[in-house]
Amino acid sequence: MLLAPVLAAIAAFQRADAGPIVILIDGPSGAGKSTLADRILDAWPSTAGPTRVRPALIRLDDIYPGWNGLAAASAHLTEHVLRPFRAGLPGAWRRYDWGADAPAEWHPVDPALPLLVEGCGTLAAANAGLSDVRIWLTADDEERKQRALARDGEAFRSHWDQWQAEWQGFLVREEPGRWATIELDGTPGLRGDRGDRGNRTSVRS
């Protein structure tokens, strides 16, 4: 099960009482990062106290400044979110309005809450020391493309090669897989009707 090693890592961190946890999920487009993030939120381990503290969720899809914006969004995450967060300071991320093709409003990040970030570009080298659980999620290339196009439709189809070039550049520069503490293979998928059989999991100590 893809979720099991992630929840185990979160629970171990909570037992260590090391402060708000930072979880990063990276991997190629269509691998299932958004779905995994949603499942983590739904299954978030209970903590002591009268209320269940769930993490804030940031999706890099809301930050990319256009189809050539992977590197910019990754740097934005580092400078405006993770570095302040690790210093115990409020951070913020700025939404990009794709319709207006312009930056939009800022969203605050509370350093007292756990933080979950998903999207292509989270596992930059600069973020390795600013995070606790780093998940590298992959899937079969054909499966990934089908998922991505089913999700984003023709708007993504015309930019698929452009985005893949952005992604390949990020892979060469940052080697994101090397920073992962948990490696997951989302093939054949995360949806309940398909099951988790055949998924591969690797956890690094």
C-alpha cells in the first residue's frame, strides 16, 4: 500500500515531538502526487489534544508562473515558504492566475502547523535540509500521460512536450530522487477500484 510507509514516517516524527513536520511530494506529471497528498490528509494520524491538527497543503500547480515556470515555482517555495517555516517565521506563497497570465494574491503559511507540499519541483537540493519526509513518486510513462491529459485536457496536451523539457532540465540540475526518504511507484494507480497491487515502495533510513 502506497500510504503505509508515509503514515509510518509521519507517526515516527510525531512521536519524536520534533515540531511541525514538512512533507514534500515530487515526481513527474501524472504520477499521482495530488491524489497521494489528498490521501495523506484524509488519513492524517491523530495527535494528542482535543482537536485533530492537519497540515496545510500547498500545490505547486497554483504557483507555477506559466508553462516555463517550474524552476521559478521551486525557488519560490524555497525562499518564501520553507526557509521562513524552518526559522519559525510566517511564510507565504503567491498564486499565479493563469487566466490573467499574472501573479495574484498571497496566501499565508502558519509555521505552527504541519506542512505538506506536492508538485513537480519540490525536491530541489535547497529543500532537502528544510524538510523531514521527502517522497519521490513515479509511474509508468504511458500511464502518467493518460492521467495528466484526462485531468487537464487539451490545454495540457499542446504543452506536454514543453513541460517535459522543463521537467528534464530540473532532473539534471537537482537530481530530485536522490533527496527522497521514501520512493514509491504509483503504477498501476492510486484509485481504489484498481488497487495497489504491483506498487513498489522503498524507504531510506
